[in-house]
Amino acid sequence: MRFHLAGAVVCLFVITVCSAAFAKSDIGFYGIGGKLGFVMPEDPIESTFGLGIQADLGTVAKDVHLSALLDFWKKSYDEEVVVPGFTAASGEASFTEIVIGATAKYFFQTASQIEPYAGAGLGFTIGRSKWEATYQGVKHEGSHSDTDLGFHLLGGVEYPLSPTVNGIAEAKYHLDGADYFGIYVGVMYLLGK
């Protein structure tokens, strides 16, 4: 199921990007912004706060905007760690994830200033987990790093707060690395077109 969904998202992304060849595109650097969110990763990692940076890269087709992103979150927590060759010991574990990617967002036409959108994207997911525990007075530790190609689905709204700043509210589901669901709020500073 996961690979079918991944294939569908990749196809949607490729179709959206390829449509730029048939429609007038306007690619450039049109805005930069930040966001803060509440991230709910897969078990056993508990919920945490995350932050991100995003850039508006213009349009690839009518109502389809391209953006670049950098998301980061980290969670440390106490858990029972199994020390190799020993029994379980109480210890601390942490997980860090960085996502560097691109998103295509389709903006729905509305009569109000609120601009809803839905989108999908791809990115490199860099994850690092580490643990440490003390067993019988001896400290044991380990770590693991991994880089995956991940994808995400999102939906949200933009609302103009001033002529040069838009407010953003967004929900995103990210797959690969540590799968997570995040709810974000932020601002986008518009650089003009």
C-alpha cells in the first residue's frame, strides 16, 4: 500500500512539473518564510515541535506554485534500551530529522482573500537516531543515520496579513524516514513579481 501511494504521488509530481512545458511558467525567487509546527511522528517517538523555512519559487502552471522547503525536528525521550549482549537498561534516546525538498501546490480559486491549497512533494530525508544507557556502571551508546527519498502530501491556506506578508496554516503528512504528521503556522515575506 505504501509503495502504491508513493508511486501515485511521484506520478502526480511529475505530471505537475511536466505541465510547465505546456503552460506559461514564471519561475523565480518570490518569497521567503518560516513556520513553527507540532509534529506527531510514528511510534515510539513522541510528539514534538518542529520548524521550517520555505521559499516561493513562482508558478509552473496556472494556479500551481512551486516551493522549496527545509524542515527540522528533534525529540529526546527516556526509554528502556536493550544493550547488546545484556538485558534491558534505562536510557535516553533521541531522533532528529531534516527534510530538504520541493512541493507543488495547487491554489483553489475563491472569492475571498483566503487562498486554500493542496499539494505534494519530494525531498531528501536525513534521519539520525542515537541512544545511550548505563548498565552496571558502564555507559553504552549507539547511533544510526539514514538518508531516504521521501514524499509528502499537504493542504493549507494562505491569508494576506499585509501587502508584503502572508500568513500560512498547513497540515502535512510525510512518508519515509520517520513518518510524521505535522500542523504548522507561519509567515511568508513576499519579494514581489
